Amino acid sequence: MTSEQQLFDETPLRRFEYDDSVVFAADVGPAADASVDVVDGTVIVVADGHQYEQEIPAGDARAFINHGVLTIELSDGEGDN
């Protein structure tokens, strides 16, 4: 596993590379009405009436928010950009 950090709209976004996947994680805070979706290679987060977007490689991606932590999973080596 390797790890690096970048920003998701000024929020630190950690990148973890595994043999068969890449995982991004960011602490987006405890917003009660936060939601996330992946559309055509873009992760869209809506929290407290604001929208944030992060481009990711198109393909098999899954994103979710759990306890204020945004997790984006890219399968099969995607995300090597």
C-alpha cells in the first residue's frame, strides 16, 4: 500500500493504493444532510447547501459518506493518474 495526500475543495484528501484498487478518503465533517454521488468520472458532494466536485478516472467507482468521512473506491487499478 502507498499513500499520498491532495485536496478536495480545500479538505485534505488521502489516496491509498492497493494491488487491485485505489481508495480516497476525506474528513468532510459531521454535516447531517451530506450526500455523495459519482457521475461520469466526477464525485459530487452536497453538504450544508454547498456542492463540491472532484474529478476521478472514469470507470468502476463507488463513493459514500459514513460518520463524516467521504470514501471513494476505484477498482482494478483505476486512479493511477
